[in-house]
Amino acid sequence: MTDAKKKDAFIIRDFKDSGTETSFAGGSVVAIEEGAFANYEAAGLVRKATAEDRKDASKASGASGAAA
């Protein structure tokens, strides 16, 4: 069995995935499985993270990314 490939996603706004009950904080960068990324991107919730996004997210104190 192989691990699912993940993409770094910039979270555009706060949202909760109703299927997995996972919450995401707007402005954070989170690694998300490719299939979920495609769904979230189509819904306008995420976009591919840039180097600047990663830099800004790491500076932000208290940014937790995904929370269960």
C-alpha cells in the first residue's frame, strides 16, 4: 500500500469538511491529499501554496492549519 500524494494548499477562508469533520483556518498552509485538494480547489476554498504563502504562514503565530 502506498501513501496518498499530498499538495501544499493555501486555505483561502475558514471551512470545515463535513465528510471528515476536519476544520481548516483561513490564511494557513496545509498538506492535503490530491483528491481532496481538487475538490476544495473546485469549491474555491484552497489554491496551490506559493513560497510567499509558506513564509507568511510560518510567521503567523497561533496558525494551526488543520485542526481535528
